[in-house]
Amino acid sequence: MPGAVRYQDPQVQERLAREYVLGTMSVAVRRRFQRLLSADSGLQRQVQHWEQHLQPLADQLPALTPPRAVWRALAQRLGHSPQDVAQKAGRGWLGSLRLWRGLTAIAGTAAFALAWLLVQTPEARPPSYLAVLEGGESAASIVATAHKEPWQLTLELVKAPPPASDSSLHLWAVSADTGKIQSLGVLGTDAKQQRALSGAEWLLIKGARSLIVTEEAKSGVPPNQPVGPVRYRGLCVQLG
Amino acid sequence: MNEQLRDLLSRCALGDRGAFAHLYELISPKLYGVALRLLKQRPHADDVLQEAFTRIWYRAGSYQSDLGNPMTWMTAIVRNHALDVLAAQGRHERLLDRDADYGDIEIAEADNDPEADTLLCDAAGRLGICLEQLRDQHRQCIAMIYWDGITYQQLADKLKKPTGTVKVWVRRGLEKLRQCLEQ
């Protein structure tokens, strides 16, 4: 069968796609296949099928945190200011402002958070940290604010359906430096909840990249690591 | 999780840098695990991860959700670039005993990240069941080639079997996998 025609044979296409995704082609064959692939939608579909078939193998590999330098180099290469986003170390006032602007790019949440800030009475103490935790449907759901002097945590359950009767919602801080997840306690059911923070808890919030809320079973000892599914999550932004 | 990744990709396509940072935070540990396993050396894996995320940023608009889940799309970007790098390095001349030189790398906290676990759950189900149903030697061969980017010849040397035999095992394993998925 002549070369170009041979590649139209579905069985040949299937076999080539399989070998390409598995990664067993020689250098020359791989390059030739990539040229064919760019112009053949049938071949592209075959490749996508095999990528999907073998994805569970990739999922079985352990996750490894890449060095921070990769993110910095990436941000620089794309012309993104590292200060625009949540990965940077050290957050000055200007950095916080930029972070805040980064957050406001997320329209629905930002509109809500901004509105939330505007309706606070002028005499209210401004929070030092703010996190707007979104649920799966991307609607603003829980607003967490932390104040200093005295250290205090306020949670407003704006749109947060109660969990199942045999489970409760747990709040966790995800460390910006290590990714470690540490408990900030169990959420109550009141629409607005306020409690004092210990010095250790304050430091957890101060060093947090984001806050997450998981749903955990009520039975047994409260977990020291999240076990249940993540219900809400949001970046932790320093305001002052 | 897939819904969240689709949402982040569509925001990236609109130039939302915050969404890109969030996406990176969420999936870079999984993708770095894939790259490092293939390339064995951190500097190469770092470069591949950076290049892959650059492609993700610029190609986010071309991701079509009806053509597969977002994690598969992004894993393919990483794998394809890593395999191209391996090809450029002349991997056929590489020695297999380099396999373990990433063994001292600490497993990320992301392993305990419930969101990362959700990624796994999303990808399990039927595909995972079909992989489990393969004979051990077939699954092992497929996994070793897929994870480590080795050739049939290298696999045959490692298992001390003829190259033709391991090729047959891989082919039969993949055919059974496809049949199982089409049931």
C-alpha cells in the first residue's frame, strides 16, 4: 500500500496513535507522525482516545511539588508579574493591592467581595486578611475575614447549604510555603460566626495561600488532615 | 474537579492571570510528577513543566471539552513535550540504570491535598477497572513504557525477555484495554 494511502487505513491509524501515545515510536517515526497528525482530524481523534485510555496510569504517579523557581520563570516568560498572583513570598501593601486586583479578575466573586467590603460600616475595623471561598457552582459562598488586635476570625455563610446531618464543615489553611494543610476548626451553622484566634491560628492564616472547607464525618475523632471532599476554596488575600 | 479545571482553562483563554496561577497551584504537582518520572532529572523536568504551562496558557482557547477531560489534555501536553525532549537527547542510547535517581525526592504535600485526590477519583472508574483487569505482566509492561519513556528494547533488557515477547504483551494488553472500554 503506498505511504499516504496506508495512513488512511483505520487499523494503521489506530496502531500508530496507540504507539504515539504510549511513547514507543522512534525519533524519525514520531516526527513524521506529528506532521501527519497536525493535518488529520481522524488521527487526532484516535490519539485523544488513547490519551484518555492511558490517563489512569498518569494519575497513579505521585504528585511532586515543583521548585518555586519554575513558577517565577514562567511568570516572567509570560509577562505576568509574580506579584499579581498568590505564589509570591512576602506581601507588602502594594503587593496586597496587586493580589487584590488579581483576585478581582474573577468577576462573580470579586463583585461580591467588593460589595461586601463596601457595605461594611465605616467604623468597623478593616480586616487584615480576606478569603472568599467559592463552592462548586462558583457563586460566592463563604467569606472569611481575620482581624488583628485582638485576633479574631469571622465567617459569613452567604450561600452555603448545610452539610448532611452526619457530617460537618471544617475550615483549613493551606500554607503558601509548604502546601501543608492545617485545621482552623469546625464551622457552626449560624449565618455569621465570630471567634477569637489563638496566636498559632493567626500565624496559619498569615502564612496561608488559600483557605479550604471540607465536609467531614461527625463520627470519631476530628481529622487532623482533610479526609472528606473540598466544598469551598478561595485565595487568602492580605489587606492590611 | 474537571468542571473547575474547565472553568479555569476558559478563564485563561480570556487572559485571566489569576486563573492561570490557580490552575498552576492546583495541577503543577501532578504534571511535575509525570515529567520527572519520564525525564529523571529535575532541570529537564523543570524546563518541560515551564514549557508545558506556557503552551497551556497560549492554547487554553483551543481546549475543547467535548474531546476529553482537561487533565488528560494537559497531561498530554506535558508528556508530548517530555517525549520530544527524550527523543532529542537520544534516549535510545540512555542506560536504564538511571531509573532510580529521583528516588530521594520528597513526595509533595499535594499528595495529601484532597483536591489532588479528587483528580484521581475523576480519572478512575471504568478506565481504572479495565486496567486492573489486564494480566499483571501486560499492565506492568504498559506502565513501565508509559511512565518511564523507555523503548521496547530497553524493556526487554530489563525483564530479560525477547523484544518480540514484550511487544506482544504490550499489544495484547492495549487491545484488551480497548475492548474492555468499548464494552
